[in-house]
Amino acid sequence: MTTTSARFMLWGPRVLGILLTGFLAMFALDAFSEGKPFGQAFTDFAIHLVPAVVLLAIVAASWRWEWVGGVAFVALAVAYVTMVRRLDWILVISGPLLVVGALFLLSWRFHDELRARVHR
């Protein structure tokens, strides 16, 4: 394993997890539609942000314990597939969740080797 691939396996799931959190948070912006009072729109916005906040908390926990991110992201991908029946949404949401989960699991599996290569 090269130093570059070790860095990607170490930092990739963390960065992709943060980017995925931002992507999901953007869906909360639809709460601010025309004609809706600000108070109601803000309440809807806060409710729609809950999945992104949960994902961010998982990324934060995974920073130290990669297996947490691996298990949680894969479980969220499977849960989303069971709840949604549209293939396009499954690919857009569950696909990245599954990829990030797999990367966290790989990072956990090769934890010691990755840290040794990256911090040389």
C-alpha cells in the first residue's frame, strides 16, 4: 500500500462523510418556499436538518472509532433501501452511504497500517 492510498483510506471516509452530510443538509432548504411564514419555514427547516445532524454525529464518532461509521453508514443505507422504493433515490442516497460505510470499515480493518504509513 502506498502512502497516497493509505491517506485516502484514512481520510477519504471522513471527508466523504462530511460532504454527504452537507449534501443531505441541502435538502432542508426546500422548507423555505414562497408564501410560507418564516416561523413555519424555520420549524420545517430544523426538522429536515435532523438526518444531516445525525449523520454529522456519526462522522464525529467515526473519527476515533471507524467501525462505528462503517456499521452506521451501511445500516442507514440498508434502512433507506427498505423505506424507499424509487431506484433513482436509492442510488443517490443509499449509494454514497454504502460507499462511505465500506471505506470506514476498510479504514478500521487496516487502522494500524494506515496510521503507520501516513504518519511516517
